[in-house]
Amino acid sequence: MGRAVMVQGCGSNVGKSILVAGLCRAALRRGMTVAPFKPQNMSNNAAVTQDGGEIGRAQALQAQACGLDALTDMNPVLLKPETETGAQVIVQGKRVATLKARSYAALKPQLMGAVLDSFGRLKASHDLVIVEGAGSPAEINLRAHDIANMGFARAADVPVLLVGDIDRGGVIAQIVGTRAVLDMEDVAMVAGFIINKFRGDPGLFTQGYHQIEARSGWQGYGVVPWFSDAMYLPAEDALDLGSGRASVGVKIACLAFPRIANFDDLDPLKAEPGVDLVLVRPGQPIPGDVRLVILPGSKSTCADLAFLRAQGWDIDLAAHIRRGGHVLGICGGYQMLGRTLCDPAGIEGQAGEVQGLGVLDVTTLMTADKRVERVQARHYSTGLDVAGYEIHIGRTTGADCARPYARTPNGNDGAVDSTGRIMGTYLHGLFASDPFRSAFLAHLGGTPSGLQHADLVEKTLDALADHLETHLDIAGVLSLAR
């Protein structure tokens, strides 16, 4: 039976996912068999696993850091928000329900068994499991029936490292305040803390670091400086999207839907030095000088289509097409490009039919059948083989499907209009294929860089592990595991 240690945060987006990925790679390089685990995640950025289910994209990256293929046991409960108050509930890779927050709270006690089952299998087959919490244990209003933080830590007897984000300010209050609101049994699970995202000279924080130790009674395991190369790793949160740097070359815009899903499609484009990737946020127009507009995946297609219109993006998109611009719709974005979207059973929201943008001659019927699978495909216009995946409900048909985007083992995928400039596909992950991405950018008038995206991610994971080795007491952290 292996050992385990857990990384929890003083809040969301403090860098837990990146730290776990780096710790996983550091442990792997020490010759250990290691696996990641997150009891509960909330994200619309999902990955398809080896065993045909869904987990959070961050856990798939962490699995890669461990030298493993992703498995559903690595994230047994995944919540995919569809509205402000409701989410699709995925348990051990499979959709079980769509619930409002109050209904999910009532379901949580029944999910601890599945969480501990998955954790037990990973622990039995690896030397070390590194667990990531969700949100913050300081949210004590959610402590009853908690399966994501201290509820799990105590049920599985896993020691906790608490991460504070100094870039946000108030890191002393983050950690000491968390200590103050936890009950004593939860406090006893915390073995120490880490300060993350420090900019400047860490020596300037020495006094603050020791004050945290004195006021919390917890040992510090290091101050981690800002890791700028994190931009080359898949983001868990859509707020982290964007190029992160000035760039010249072909300009591509992606619409930032409120329920944007599987936005790691953009990561290889973001990494291209010859691509200026612009995330068009609410209240902003689609720039007039872009070569391509991407309508990305959506967890709530009809609602995001209404949002698109409310922003005036439909008008901008029509002008972009008149100027000879290209459009690519992926999954939900593909469905929006068609004439109608029919949801007679109200699977995604209110039952009924809505008018699409009408730039592809296709219609989509929403059905309860959800397709989740990895796919090998051949892109029709280039003849190149690509590897991708599908996560969607709905079936799309129509005249433009006679010009498919790709060929898969399941048949033709997607549709292209008569000009060849408006394209739709259900395939996620296409741009991770280097030859396809190069051909695609060349068709847009760009200059492909020859970037090997998979190699870039691997090198970045190694650089992350080096970064943590320099600034953390890695041996001390790993020695906490039990």
C-alpha cells in the first residue's frame, strides 16, 4: 500500500494544480511510482481517459507529469457547471445527473464511497499519491459532508500542505486566518504550508514567513517564485487564457463564452510564436483584423448562443465573414453555426428550438446520449491524420455535412460551407497535432514555427520540477506522506 500527501489551498486559483504537477514530476524523477488524485473538481475543461470517461484537464496533465495515461480514478467526482446554480455531475467518468447546488449538497454524502474506492485503487498500485484539494478548507459553511478537502483528508488519513498565494496579497492572513476558522481535528491534519507565486526577492519575505510559522504553529516548506512558463501548460480556468505575450503573425480570435468548455484546444495555438491569440471577452468587439474566429466548446450551447448575440458578436461575425475571414466552430461552437438547435427534452436547459447563426446549413438535435471517446481521424482538406477526442451531446445533420471536416472510425465528422472558410467539427484537441497545426496555419497565411507541442509540455513539466526543487524542501514534503 502506497503513501499519500494532500495539497490544499487558501482559495481557488492559488496554484494547487501546477504545484501538484511539479511535485508529481519531482517524485517520478526520484524513481517513485506516483499518481495524482483530486476527489472533486469543478471544471468544464475535461479530458477523456484511457478507460473512456471524463476527468478534469488538470488531473490529465498531472497524470502526464507522472508518466501515466489518465484514468477516471484520478478525479472520481467532476462537476461541469451549466448554469449559475446547476451542474452536470460526473462520477468515476460517467454522467449521473444534472443537479442544482442544493440537490448536489444532499447527494455528496453518497459520493464519499466512490471517492475512497478510487483513491484506494490508486494507493494500492503506486508508491505515492499526491492529492489536490478544491477551493479552500476555510469555506467552513461547506464543511458538513465535505469530500474535497478536510472531509476527505480525515476520512483517508492524508496529511495536508496548505498553499497561500502571495501574489494576491494578504498571504499571512490567508494562512493564519484559515488556521483560525478550522476546527481542531482539521487543524491537526495540516502538516505545513507553502507560499506560492512570489515576485521579486524572496528574502524580503523572511520575517513574514516566520510570523506565519509562529502564529499558525505550522512548518513552512518554502517560498515558490512566480513560474512564468506555466503559460505553456494547459489552464484549468478560462480566466487564465490568452497569449500571455505580445506576438506578431496570424491573428486568431476566440470568443469567451460564460460556459466555455475544453478550452485547452487553444493551448498549442497560444504557444505558437507566429500566432497572436486574442480572447474576446464580454463587452469587447471581435477585432476587425483577425484572420480566424473560433467558436469554442460550450457546456450550455443555447445559453452561450444567446450571450453571443447579446454581445453583438453575431454582427461582428457576419462582418468578418463578408471580409473573407475564416470561422471554426468546435463542438458547441459548431452547433451554434447551424440553422437551428433543437432541445425537445430540455437536456441543456429550457425545452424548445432556437435559431442558430445560420452560416452552416446544418441542424442539431440534442439527445440524452453523450459521446465520450478518444478519436483517430483524417482531416479531409489536408489528408493529415490527427488524434482528438469527443465530449458532446447532440447529433448534427444537414446539407453542409456532405462536405465533412474529417473522417473518423464512426463516420464523417463536421461540416464545411461551399467557400471552405466556415468550418465546424466535434473533434477537440486537433491543434495538438503538429503537422495539422502547421498546415492549418499555413492555409491562414501564417508561418508555422515547427513547434513540437508535446515536447514543449514535457520540457515545461521538467522545468517546473526543477523550479520546485530549487525553492521547496521536496524531501521534507515527500517525507510527510503516509
